[in-house]
Amino acid sequence: MAIREMVAKTLLSHVKQPDDWFGLRYNMNLYRGCQHQCIYCDSRSACYQIENFNDVLVKINALDLLRDEIARKRNKGTIGFGSMSDTYGPVERKYRLTRGALEVLAEFGFPAHIITKSALPVRDCDALSAINARTFALVSFSITTADDDLARILEPGAASPSERFAAMEQLAAAGIHTGVVMMPVLPFIEDNAANITQIVARAAAHGAEFVLPAFGITMRDRQRIYFYHKLDVHFPGMRERYESAFGERYSCAARNADHLAALCNDLCARYDLATHVPRWSPPPPPEQLRLF
């Protein structure tokens, strides 16, 4: 895996409204490519135009772009980190672009939503707290299995689920909004009641406010090819089950998805967890006083 620097032309992109999933108005990627190398990652798809997802491109001018672009935004809204690349990959330890971006958001009073498979957000608890003091900071941990051994196969470069839960607990104790994004739930591998139950129970035990689930996986072109290759390596015979069940379909639902959704809802109700992410709303404008 190579790490190369690049100069970006723009950084912030608008998110189509309303964003019913993650509550974003803007999104940005400080890096291209991802060191976590999840075998199911949608960002390998051709539509994202990343030639080699095994390489990581570092947008070395990202903080200058962010400062310039955010200063010109008339509508304040939540900025998402990392739709195509985990913003807390190991490369962040050296370049600290995520840390710098959080400091810019704190300065300008913009809320942030980070989705990650890393435990590194704990390092930036002070910057997240600074954002929280002015607006809203949310860290969602992507967790698809509670089994550390299985996760090492599916998400070989990411922190273990146990490490993510521990980081979640530390952030929650510091007053940072946090929870679990439970997606994708892989058919024939993760779509069982025991896995869903463990994730929800551990999320509740580690300070989560919510669990946001999606029971299944989406697949297309290069992503499918890579995923099937990894299934052949780690789960012999599993590729044939996928091909038989889904063919070339884009949306591939988990087995008994409705049953798993009902189970998840019941568990979240038991543990007092929401099944949607908390959202930031701008404060209402001051009421103009009447003259008479």
C-alpha cells in the first residue's frame, strides 16, 4: 500500500436534502483510498473513480481549502467526515488532517458527524468537545460484527470491535454524542440474531445513544469482484451462495431482514437506544419585539 500526497481543487460537497440517514448538509473526504481495507467496501465501485483503492492519497491542502470554503457558507449545517475513506485511518497519525479539520469546525461553529472504524477519535476528544460546546459533535462507530476474530477477516486494517466499543465509552464519558452504525450486515455471515443481540447489548453497555442498522449489503462492479475474491479466500463456497441468491442485483438483503429489524428495534427499546442518529438543528432566529 502506497501513501501519496495530492493537491485537491475543492473539499466540501453538498449533501442532497433531506439526509434521512446521517443528518448531513455537507460532506468531505480528507483522504482518498482507505487503509482499513474492508472486503465489502462500496468505495471500490467504479463510480467513485478511485483507480487503486489500496493506495491512500493525502489532500495536503485540505485544511486551507476547508477554511476558505467554510468561511463562505451561508447555511450552517453538519459536516460529515469520510463517505469514501475512513477519516481516522492509520495515515491520520502522521498527517493529522482530521484533527486540523475539527479545529477549523470548532473555530467557525460548524457541527460534525464522523463515521469510523478506528479508536483514534479518543485522541481528539478535546477538539470534539470544543465543537460540542458551540454546536454538536457526533462520532458513529461502524460495527458490523461483535466478533473480533471475524472482524479481522472482514475489516483487516481497522481497529477491533472491542477497541471501538472502548473508544465509544471514553467519548460518551466526555459528553460526546456517540453510537453504532450497524451496516452492512452481510448475508450468510453476520445476519443472525446472536450477532445483532451482541452488538446492541455492547453498544448500550459502552455509552451509545443509538444503533442505526441496515440489514444487507449493496454491490456493484469492482466492489463485487473484490468481495467475491475475498469470499473465495476466507469463506469457500460462500461466493456461490451469493451468486445464487442475488445474481447481479445491487441491493442484497440479509436473510430474515424483517425479523432482524424487529429484533433490533425490540433490543433498542429495552436498552433505551434510538434507531436513528441524533441531529443538529440551527437555533431559531431571535424574535423581533413589537413596537406597540
